Amino acid sequence: MSEKKQRKFDWLVWLWFLCLAIIFTRPLITKMGNEIAGEIGDNIYFIWMIGWVKKALFKLGVNPMNVWFLNYPEGWNMAHTEITPAQLALGQIFAFFGSETFAYNAVMLLSFVLSGVVTFYWVRHLTGSTAAGLLSGTIFSCLPYRQAHYLAGHLNLSGTQWLPLFFWGWFDLLKPDEKTQDQHIRVKPALMAAVGLGLTALTSQYYFFMMVIAAGFQMVWMVLIHQRDKLKSTAFWKSFGSFILFSLPLLIIAELPFLQLAGAGGMPDRDWGGVRMYSAGLSDYLLPGTTHFLFGKWVGSHFNRDIWIEGTLYAGFAALALFLFAMMIRGKKYRWERQMLVTGIVIAVVLSMGTDLHWNAKAVELTLPGFLAEKLGRETMPILLPGFFFFKYFPFFAKLRAMMRFGIFALLFVAAGAGFALAGIGKSTERRQSFLAAAALLLVILDFLPRAQTSFSAVSARPVDSWLAQQEAEGSVMRYPFYLNDDQAGTYYTLYNEKPFIGGFFNAFPTDQYQRIRGVMDGFPSEESLKLAGDLDVSFFLVEEDELLRAIADGTVPWGSPDELYGAADELGLRYEGIFDGIRVYTPADKE
């Protein structure tokens, strides 16, 4: 193919993946401006991030990491959660042309496109086959894993486009020298791997940490076992040193906030009981996604999919079949690349299975003999996996919650390996090659195609936020029931009410202030809670009636009915300001 035709075809590749993104997220393209797929959840937090970063940088001229108006008056650092700067940077481009909701949706769509395109170029580079690259890119772009995290609103975990970029450079960096005299410093692969690693770190701390472990095992396996001559190669170590050197600038930017926070004790280790439930089972790799247009509902009704978002690791029947075919092709061609892929898959699958063996989202435990059960004080014992020992002894590993996410690396390597099936068929007629490629693409698309999304949520300010924005009082806002102050939506509303908020989206790492005041504030309104509210400079209490009724039914608030709470508020002198679409507003009597 001539260079001119190649450039023209490359534009068609971009168009192909754009069309796939539109089809697999349908009908998102018609609702980009003010709606998001699924229910309000983590998505609205990332929308707030896009809006806040734009406001901080271009309106206020302040450091967006220092969010003084959340967890008020102590303030809050965005490093407490994944801040995904690379995705936010892409969001800023689209935020200039529309709302932060539009920008969020645009970045989500773009992640489908870029994940496919970068994988296409990587596999085409490895195999020399355009058809192989197109197949691998299609598999990786359309994975049910990506669909699940898109619906969950995980903007960070949807940023998978940098993973194939890293491994493109990484494979070339570790590739055996074809000739003895072919030992030279591999600057381009080192730079490519460094950029991929840095952008991954700026997208998701999960992916960065897991990538380092997976790539580290690949290096140990391939260099120490299969290419020991590299240990004596000056060119190899200079190439690897170049990779480390090139990686440092982006890694310092990405990791410094988290290292500082961890050093200050702001990122405690997870509890094993909470971690082990996010251990994948082999069933997760074999079950079609619950969003599949044909099999999804059946899977959801016959298997335990309680944590289906994290547990959607379906590699695809067509993709797996093509991958296995490619791995069985005899001959030296692509042997080293296939070994790298298999090594990566084994490592990723084993670590995604977490701390102990699971099947169908349930732990598999061995029944202990009587004497041992009596001695240990338990009748069963979990079957521990390597992830348990990583959790106990490997630095920072215990800060991970969902080890299932290691699975994305196995899925990437399966996608890449499936492309090798087309490349390994041989140079048959062009018509036959085109037919095989088209058939493989059709099978993959049908295997992954989700049903059209019917649930969308509007993202907008509430009437009470417009009212708050008009009030001169500069004190903070508190929501009630109090657990709402650790809700993503409350953080988002600060974009519009422009008032400090004693809460924030603290996720797994609630702040000291939040933990200290929660027990007292659960009893609002009481003399103790109002005194504490005064210390926190609270000017507005928002009692959200629907949530209050749920909390009363659940017994999580000390009130038998809403009227009891309203009566207590009157007795303690709180000023009733009005009700705004089901949200009653009170202000302290001494606040003007």
C-alpha cells in the first residue's frame, strides 16, 4: 500500500472506531449536552472535576488540587481520590465548546476511539498486518469491561487508551536483537513506553500500579529466563535507563500528590475482608456482559452479578478462539511476541483473582477436618492465591480495593493475540484475507454488542442551589441525613451554589473532620449538633425529605417521623427559609 493510500486508510480507521463508539454507547450521541448514561453516581463527581478544574484554572487562577471549600473549614486535597489529570485535560478541550457534562460525555466517547486506534497501530506494528491491527483494536475498544465502567461513570478507568501505547514501547524495548551487531540504544521505544506509563499514571493509579507489576514480571521472565545475554548488554541497560529517565517528569507530576498524602497517613491500608470480595473468578472471564443485547439478561438472572461492574471481564468467545489459534501456530514467526502476551495474561489473570479463590462471585473454601477445625476455631478455610501475599507484603498493594481490575491487562493481551491469528494465516489471496477479516470483525461485534441504553440521568443544578447562590451569607452548607455529605452529587452542586460544603466525595478515605463530626451530626437537630455546626460555620441546613423518609425507615436517624425533626428544629430556634423541590432549608437563628 502506497504512503498516500495508507494515510487515507488511516483516516478510515479513525472513522471506524468513531462509528463503533457511537453504536456501543447508543443513544448517547443524542444526549451529550445535559444527560449521562445510567444513574447518578461516580459520573457526577468526574463532571464536577471537569467543571472545577476549568473554574480554578481559567476563572479563579488557583491550584485545583487545593479544594478549600470542601470538608469545610479544614479543606480537602483532591489526591484523596483518583484525580485522572490526563482525562481532565482532554475534558478541558471540550469544556470550551459546551458544558462540563458535554465534556465528560465527549471524553468517554473519545476513550472508545483512542483505545481502538492505539491498539490498531500497535498490533499493526507488531505483525505488519492492517487486518490484524483492525481486529485487535476492535476487540479492545468494544470490551464489555469498557462498557461496564462507562455505564458506572468511571472516567478514570475508561481511559484505557494509554495501555497499548505503553506496551508498544515496552515490547520493542525488550525485543531480542536480531543480530549480534544489532545492539543499539532503543530511544524511540524507551520514549514511547515512558509516555504511555506517565499518561497511565495521570489517568488511573490502579492502572499505573498494576501496569508496573505486570510489566515487571514480563521483564523478569523474558530477560532472566529467555534472554540472559541482555544482562550483559550495555545497550539494553542504557535503553532501560533511558526509559526510566524519560518516565520521571510525568511520574513525578502524577505520583507526588499521592505520595505526600500517603506519607501523611491519608491513605490507610484496606481491610482484607473488604478487599477479598473484589477477587475475580474464572467465571468472570467466561460470562458475557449483562448488557449484551442477546445474552445479557439471561446471564444476570442465572449467575451472581452483584458486583457486575468490576466483575465484567468477558474476553469474548470469538476473541479467545482467535487468540488460542494464534498461540498454536507453529514456527518462529511472532514466537517472542506470543510469549510476552501469554506471560502478561497469566500474571494479570492470577492477580485479578485477588487474595483467594472465587467462583461465581463467591469464595471457594475448603472444609477442614474436625481436629483442624477445632484447633483453628473455624470449619472452612479459603484457598489463598498469590494476591494474598502481595496484599500482605508488597508495598502499597494493600491500598488497592478491586484487584479484579488487573483483568484489563489480560483482556488487552488477548485482544492483541487475536490479531496475530489473522497475521499468521499467511499470504493468501486478497479477497480471502478480506473475507476472513470481515467475518472475524462481525463475530467480535456480535459477541460484545450491548443493547441500547434506556436509562439516562439529567445533570443540572437544583432549585435550592440557585437560591443559595443568591444568599449573602458566606458560611457552609450541610445536608441531612448526614450521610449525604459523603455523596458525589453534593460535591457537584458546589459548582452552582458557590457555597462552602462541610462534606465532599471522600470515597474510601473519609477525612478526620468528617469522621469526628458524623456521630454528632447524625442527631441533627440537637443542641450538641448545632453547637458543632456553629464551630464549622454552617449557615444552611438542607433537609432532603425523600432521603429523610428512607433514613427513618432504615433506622439510621433518631427520628420517628419528619414532623418530629421539624418540631425539634423549631424548638431549637432554627429559621425555616422555605422548601425547594423537596428540600427544606433552615438557617441558624444567629446567622444574618
